[in-house]
Amino acid sequence: MKIVNWLLLVSFGALLIYASVGLPNRGDGDVVMHREKSPAGSWGASSYYIRNAYRDAETPNMVTVVLADYRSYDTLGEETVILTAGLVCYLLLRKKRTNRDGKKSLKAGADAQT
């Protein structure tokens, strides 16, 4: 079983190295993602965001404009997922207190109420 784990690890590492060879050099201006127009001839979303961020939202911080205005529903969805994960972690990891009778309760004063 240990050999299988090592083979999977080495093959996955080789796959990552093979995939990274095809990436463009950092800062290369001729890469498609750095062009203002796509190969199809349409304007890229990034150039629109950069040029019109202040005009659309009147906020000097471009990151705030992109996250809060242009992609607000996406950001709200991500925050909902994080909140749900936090609540689930809280519910799973909370301590249960034991009464004198040996019964488990979630509140410290639960035995006083019964």
C-alpha cells in the first residue's frame, strides 16, 4: 500500500511539472490574457474594470469596486459558504456538558430548568 501511495505522489508531481512547462513566462506582454482584446475581437473584462472602476462606482479602490459592485453576487455566495462552514464547525466542535445524572445537555443550566 505504501508503494501505491508513493507512485501516486510521484505521478501527480510529474503531472504538475508537465503542466507548468506550458505556462507563459511571468510578465510576458504577448500572452493572450494581457491583451486588451480577445482573439475573437471582443474587449476583455479586465480592461473594462480598470478603465471604468472609478466612473461606475466612484470608489478609488479598484479591488473594492470589483468585489463589491461587479461581482457582488459571487462574493455574497462565497461569504455564505464560509459562514455555513463556520457554523457547521461550531456545531460539531462545541462541548457537551454532563449533568449530575449522567445525562448530556447543551446548556450549563439545563438541569436547573427540569
